[in-house]
Amino acid sequence: MIPTLPTVSIVIPAYNEEASIRACVVAALCQTVPASEVIVVDNRSTDATAEIVRSIQAEYPDSPLMVFQQNEEQGLVPTRNFGFDRAQGSIIGRIDADSVIEPNWVEEVQKAFADDSVAAASGPVLYYDMPMRRFGLKADDHMRRFILKLWRDYRFLFGSNMAIRRSAWLAIRDQTCRDADDLFHEDIDLSVHLAQNKLAVAYVPTMVSGMSARRLEDSPREYAFYVRRFERTYASHGLMNPMLRAPMVVFFAIYPLGKTIRSFRNRRLAHAA
């Protein structure tokens, strides 16, 4: 008897993402194995984000694309929760509005969750708006494998490329932090609560998502505030193991060179235009 593969919903929280939302949604729809749902949750966008998603619905009338408005609270966590609570798939995929998942992403998620012991999963990312993208993917994968060796049994989720079993989400939902002041990494908060509940997180190298490297355009102060979310999130949960700060060290280390490469790329594109 052939085992039944789990159904996969994809949730995309969005706020003022008119520049990237079309590529994100179309990639989520054009999969080798279709998602059962693609749910875009618009959070008080003041641009054309919601209108673009509705235009995609008109282009793909038979697709499982849905768009919701989450206007009660501003913020990623309540918007994510809104989408997760409405997802009907047995697996809930979660990507950012600038993510562009690979065509076999849903298929690879299904394979990963065929193992009943897996409660959640993350994979590597490809920075699609940087030079040498495939080399960057290999570097990202090697970096994540190295960090996992440091952490041994602990695994963390990456919000731009993650999936969680619906039953696991329901188990930790009321434990997760609301983060009203927007100080934490919401994906790290999820990871901590999964670990506290002894729910296994898998790293899946074949579960690949593209994402933008636009964070490198932040000022040093803005970038530092973002990266230190690791520290603040772990400290808020009483986790002081310095090894957990390894990604923070990596992100700080790549910023100077990455910002230089990004600036050169932008100047070249502006000159070509």
C-alpha cells in the first residue's frame, strides 16, 4: 500500500511587498507537486500588495490561492498566527513575501514529513539578487551544517524557508511569544518552544528557497539591531549558551563584504538602466 503524503499549505505574511509578492506567489503556485493552499495574509499594507495577489487569483482561477486581511494588529507574529490558524493542510509551510521557493519545494517538504518523527523543518536559502547564486547556496548549506554540528540536538527554523506540522503548531501555539515590541526573531521563538516540547526539527538540504539579500542595504545600526534579535530572543527564554549565538557571529562577519558586493551590484544595475 502506497503511504498517503501529507497535504501542504503555504502561508505568506505580507506588509508593503508590492515589489516582490508576485514572484513569491507565482513560485508557490508553480510546483511539481501543488500545495493544497497558498495563503497570503496582508497586514495593513498601504501599497498594492493585496491588489497584486488578487490579480494573480484572476490569472490562475483554478489555483488554491487565497488572500486574507489581518488588520487587527500590526506585526509579523499576529499575521503569521492568523495564517497558521486558517491553514487546513497537515503541514504548514511558511515563507516570507520576498521568498521564491524552488519548483520542487512542496515535494521535498512532503518527503521530509513522511517521517512521522519530524515536527518541523527548514532548509538552505539561495540569495537570488546577489552574484554567484548557486555558490551562495552551497555556502549557506555548509554554514548551516556547521552550526548544526555545534548545536548537536538543537535545530532552529528559518522563517524564509520553514514548515511545521499542524499538530505541532497547535501544541505550541499558546506558548509562543507575541513580541509586541518587535524585538525577537519569531522563527527562533518557534524553534525554542518546539525544543522545549521535545518536538523534532529537521534540516532538509533539498528544501531550497530563494530570498532577497536586501537586508545588506541596511545601515550598520539597523543591521546590528536585526542581528541581535538572536541574542534578545534566546535571553528572553533564559538560554545563555554562547553556541546559540553562532548565527549572529556569522551574520556580523559577512556584513562588510556582503554590503560592498550588494552596493557594486546596485550601481551596475543602475548604470545599465
